[in-house]
Amino acid sequence: MTYVISASCVDVKDRSCVEECPVDCIYEGTRMLYVHPEECVDCGACEPVCPVEAIYYEDDLPAGQEDFLAVNTGFFDDLGSPGGAGALGVVAHDHPVVAALPVASA
């Protein structure tokens, strides 16, 4: 089981969750953040600090957001398990579902 970042993060990327994560498993794509499902230790530290309530335990994803489990997992298909987001920096792509979303207006 793992935590999942949902659609509310797209074009927001507040990064409060990144600061709070004790295992550095929240990676930054171009338009949103992603939880690495194999690196996440299910501590839940990220969930309460998210200002847009985008983070959920995978079994608690709201209706209509269930696809974001596959989005978070799929983001790492080519990336693998780098073992920590901090050293990697921003990954210059997003999952195709996220990339296809309309850009949020400011």
C-alpha cells in the first residue's frame, strides 16, 4: 500500500509534502508531484501538510481520482527506483494522463 498524489496537485506543486517526507519518495515532474510506491513507507506525514488536499492513502482515493494510483505508479516505469528524489531533482516529464490535462489558469 502507498500514498497517492491526485489531480489537485497538477500545476500547483506546493512541495510541503516533499519537505515533510522522511524517506524522500516524492518526486517532482513538470506539472505535479508523484509518490514512488516502492519507496513510500506509508507513514502518512505528507498527507496533512498538503494545502490542496491532493494526497490520499490509496484505498481512500475519492471517486473520480482512482486513476491516479496508476498515474503515480506509471510515472516510474522508465525512471525505475532512483532511491531518493532530492538527488534527482525535477524530472522533465509527466505521466501521459497529467501531460494531457489542460493547463490550470493562474
